[in-house]
Amino acid sequence: QVQLVESGGGLVQPGGSLRLSCAASGNIFSINAMGWYRQAPGKQRELVASITSSGSTNYADAVKGRFTISRDNDKNTVFLQMNSLKPEDTAVYYCNADLTTKKLHYSGRYRYETGNYWGQGTQVTVSS
């Protein structure tokens, strides 16, 4: 069973900073891309930033220059450093991971399965 657990959300004033963390656990063999999405009330979920296993990053235009995504491959953890926060950054932030699990099959052989997983979300509110 794979779990993605986010932490670090909260209330911050405009111009402030927050750092989100997401730790993946379970029978993980390897993690490919990890990313952060967000969903504001009444809006669709959107990609904020993503990072591959080799460290290549991708950012939404709205957060370029303000947010930085990073990961610790040894700890299966991804981070999102958010600076110069704006009220429009207010949303529930979700961690996402493309990963491969390794499970011992009843045949005695290992079985590898690739899937996409989501965390439960953490609220970020930017308000004075």
C-alpha cells in the first residue's frame, strides 16, 4: 500500500513563504516524476510544479520565479518552497507521484507495477 503524506500548509500573509513536504511510503521500488498540484474553490486542479527522478523541473507560469520544487530521492520526499505568496495562491495543494511498486507474488516472484498516486491535500491560505 502506497501513501503520500503532505505537510507544511497553513495561513500566511501576502509576501510570505511556506515550505510543503510530501513523503511517499510503502512497497516502493522506484519513483519517476513527482509533482504538486493545487485546486482553488470552484476551479479545476492544476499543475504547479513537477520534477523527474533526474531532477528536471517544470513550473506553471503563475509560479515561475517564486516557487521551487526539489526532491530527496533517498527519502522518497518532494518539497515545494513557496516564496512571495499571493492571495491567488490560496488552494488545496496535492502531492502526486508516478512510481513503481515491488510486491512479492504468491508464485514467489516479485511483481512490479507502475501507477499514479495522490496525497490527501494540504490547505494553503494567503491572506492578510
